[in-house]
Amino acid sequence: MNIKPANIEFNQHQAPIARDFADIYYSNDSGLAESQFVFIQNNHLETRWQQWQQTEFVVAESGFGTGLNFLALWQQFRQFKLQFPNTTLRTLRFISVEKYPLTQQDFARAAQQWPELNELAKLIVQQYPFLHQGCHRLQFDDNSVQLDLWFGDIKDVLDSLYSPTAGIVDAWFLDGFAPSKNPEMWNDSLFNNMVKLGKQDSTFATFTAAGFVRRGLQQAGYEVNKVKGHGKKREMLTGTLNHKPRVSLGAPYFSRETVPNIEQCTNKNVTIIGAGLAGANLAYSLSRYGYAVQLFCKDKGIAQGASGNPLGGFYPQLHTEANISSLLQAQCFGFALRRYQQLLRDGGEFQHDFCGVLQLAFTDAIEQRYEKFVEGQAWPTSLARLINHTEVKAQSGLELPYKALSIEQGGWINPPQLVKALLQSANSEIHCDHQLIGLQPIDNQWQLHWQHSNGQKTSTLSDIVVFASGSDSVDIPLLNDLPYRLVRGQVESVPSQPTLAKLKTVLCHKGYLTPAVNGQHALGSTYIKNDRQCDYRESEEHTNIAILKKALKNYDWQKLYSHQQGRAAIRCSSADHIPLVGALADIPQQQQQYQDLYKALPLHCYPPAINHPNLYTLTGLGSRGLCTAPLLAEILACQISGAPLPLNQSLLDALNPNRFLVRALQRRQDYGD
């Protein structure tokens, strides 16, 4: 579904009005007070927070609008934590759905109405997401406040939102335009999803007292009360989910129903095997969920595998349609951009330049494809737009006679320095020269056995183990049943020269070329299947240069030369080119569980998937780790911790490592065929 920005105007009081709904976003004279009264006071949040025994509180909202409710709640949460510094409650998570989001400019203008919220609003503007469908996770106050902005129709979003049977939501803010003006939102689908996603004793509050809303909520399962409304409004509704129905949510793909309660683990200790982009991002995410993380790698230092190239292009791989692969890339790119910018604001240091990326239309066929890309309107122009050769020249600094897709917020990053900055921020323990030679369960933990380069053998214990092991995954018995695709890639280090000196953005064709950094351009990359050797090869240097000259044959590359300096590494991807993220399947158990999967019974007829307890993987990122690793790591951290997930069920299923087993069972094929 295409996302259309809200069509708004500002009245004489500078309050925004939605033209399509002929309704105002908030009251001209008491919008903030009304938000505080209706949603915060009538969900009894401050009283509940004082008595809260859990570490996090989750609020869900139907209609983000100008963000006023979130800003008011965020302000209240800050004040609460100052007043009660020893509270058990550490984290506020806010889930909001918006079909017609404001543009960044309109959001900033609307927020100016409330000077007391100005500081918080500026932090949102700083991270404001691209306007495309899906979840956009924004993190604030050292991740003690988290905003999941879901852009799309509320029915589609809530239907596809993952929830365990116990639910995920503690309080609902039922907002949005008046039921009489927005009947498509206020319906049984919303009310039933509130019951599905709400926890036992979750509450709701809404400004409306419409009879069909009251009856719909009651029929869905909420106890509903009419109470005094705000200001001139006579009545409003509040309620509680006193009896949470136990509905089977069995599914053969993504599930955490069988994951043991992590709170019972002694130290919430996680071992990550692999110290590249995947492992470092996971350590960063897990540290913000309260986990003690240790990283182990077989090499003498961090980022020695595919994450070790000195320069890497940073951009999403988009398609004309918003299919699973493109949606994943787009959401990953936005999250990664926000993470890297926050890391820099927090003092992290790594070489980078968000100088933009140009995907050049160097053939007529590619130009036609890019024109269809624009016609499809699946993506906002702030993310990617087609530009003519004049704009290409201005952005690139070179006389290139091509059109191009311009990804203006992309660029290049030094991956090893980024890995180091992430691990420093995560305060992780790092153990190099540790080759895993075995692991076994012992008393609800995992014992890991290591061998060192000097022949010494040691063992460690961990509550949770994650394999972020890249191309080494094929050598780990628990992982080697998965259908990997290993591809060798060599990148050249090309000395800057007059032909290239003016280049100021990343160029992508069949390969890529970066601007000069420390006098060197990165040029790559080859794709050699099923070759795990990492020696430098002059033949591949010639291949990289030839690919560049052929793609950009209308530009003078006669003086381009290299000097046989570069680096080769092995990329690891999956058979369907989508990463592998999640719990490791107990293959024999799931083969037994789902032997009738080919019958295509309703999902609730199947039990939740049985996985190896507290064993996970994050691998198969291919050549896209700079873009995908941050969000995929965040997803896995949420799966482990039980926090709300920033992807819908279909994307979680697409990432699940057991998807190939499920497909084989659906087709009645032997797994691995």
C-alpha cells in the first residue's frame, strides 16, 4: 500500500486540520490538556506506574497524528522517573499507527504550538522516518523511551502485528478523527485486535462516547465505563480487559511461545559467536535490553571477515514493488541510518560520509526499469528519486551522461571502525582467538568449548547463545543444515587520480565506486560462488576495472589503474537471499509437529514451533550488512527479551531460519532437497 502524506492546512490558531476528514487534530485552546486528561489520567498511568512491578510499560495508539499524545506521555514519563528514581519501571514503549502521516515539515510546525514539548519534538524531527509502509522504530533517552511508528491502515497493521497469547499492550490510546468522520477505523476489527494484543487488565481511554464504540468494545471483551469528558465534552469512555481470552496462536514460523522465561536466567548472559557487523549490532541492541554480552571470534581481532573491508556502500536495494525483500531493505535502511547517527551523537567514532548514492542507469533497459520504479510510487522521493544527467553531474562531480536513482541519505562507512564503535558503546567483553569446537546443555545453560591457536582448550557457560558467524556458519553442526550461498568478493583499493578526484558520491552500476578516502577509492566487487579462499588475485582486479569501464563506457576511464591492493572476503547469504534471523529449529521435532503441513489447515491447528532453547542465529546478510544488520539485530534482541517487535508477522516469517523446513513440509519434500 502506498503511503500518502496527510493533506492538512493550518487554521488561524496555527492548529492543523485534515482536509480529507474535515476535522481538527487537536483543540485550538486546550489540545495538550485534553490529551493529558483523556489518555494519561483516564488510563490511570501515574498510579499504575508507581505500583508497576515489571521493567517496561507498553502503550498502543490508534492514530499518531501530530504526535501530541506521545509527546505528552513522554514528558510525563520523564517527570515520573525523576520523582521516583528507584522505580522498577525503566522503559516506556509506545506503538502508534498512522495511515496518513504528516511530513517532517508539517510535524515540526504543528509541534510549535506547545513550547513545553519543543525539546522532545525536536528529537523526533531529528529522527523523522521516511514515509513508507511498515514500522519505523525511534529510540530516545538511551532507549528508555521507544516509539514504533507503523505507517499503514490500522486493520492491516494490527492484524499482522506479532503478539504472544498473553498480549503485549498495557494501555490503549483510542485516538484518531471522530467516529462519524473516520468510520473505517472505528470498527470491530479494531476492537477485536485490542483484545488480541492487550494484556490481562490492560486499559483503554478515548475521547468519544459513541454508542457503537461502547457496544463494540463490550462485545469484544472490555468492561466499558462512561466518565466525564474534558472541558465542554460531557462524556468519554474508559475500560479494562478483565478477562483475557486464551486463544491459540500456534504457527510453524516465528514464535516465542516456547522460549523459557529469560527473567529466570541467573545473569541474563548472552554469548555471541562472531565479531562482525551482525555480532556488534546485536551486542549493541542487547546491552540496551539489560543483557551482559560476551563476543567470541576465532580471529586475532574483530571484523576480520566480510565486515573487514575498509569502505562499504550504505544504501538499500529497492524494487519497483514493495515486496518482502524491498520492504525489509527500506525498513532496515531507515533504522540503520538512525542508529548510526545516534551512535555518532553519543561520541562513537568511525569514518563515514552520508554523501549520497547514485544507482546509474548505464543502459536503456536499466533506465526503463528506473522509470517504472518511479511510476510505481512505492517509495517516497525522500528515500529514492530518479534524477537526470544534469543532476547526476552536480551530485557526483563527474561528467556522467546518465540518469540515476539518487539515494541522498546513503553514502559510505568504514565497517571495522563501525564495529569497534558499536562494541565500545555496548561495553561488551570481547574474546578473540576462540574457535568453537562444541557446545552442550548443562542445567538450563549452554557450555561452550573453545580451542585457541596455541592448542589450549577452555570452556565457558552462557544462558543464551547466538551464532552471528557469517560464512563460518557452514562449519557449525547446528547450523550447517541451512541452505547457505557462499560467495567470494574482492574489493580494490584504487589510488586517487585526476579521472576520479572530483567524485563526491558513491556510484553503483554492476559494481560500485566510492569517493577517495585517505587518497584511496574502493572499487568492487567480484562474485565468485563456492570459493572460500581469501587470497588477493590480480585476475579479479582486472575484472573489477573491466566491469566499471564497460558499465560507464561513455566516460573516459583510459587512465584508470589500480596497484594490486585490495581485500577478498567471503559473503554468506541464504538460498532465497533473505537473511536468517531467529531461534534455531529443533529439526526432528518440527518435522514431527508439522508432518501434516501440506494439508494447509488453519494456522491455529498447528502447535507453536519447538526450537532449541535459547539458541539463535543472525547470519546470511550477504553484501548488505551495513544496511540490514542494525534492524535484524534489534529484532533478535526483541525476540530474546520479549519486547514488541518492529516487523510484521509476514516479514518475521520470511526471516525465520526454519522457513526452508516449512516449505519442504508444505511440498512433501525431504528437507535439504
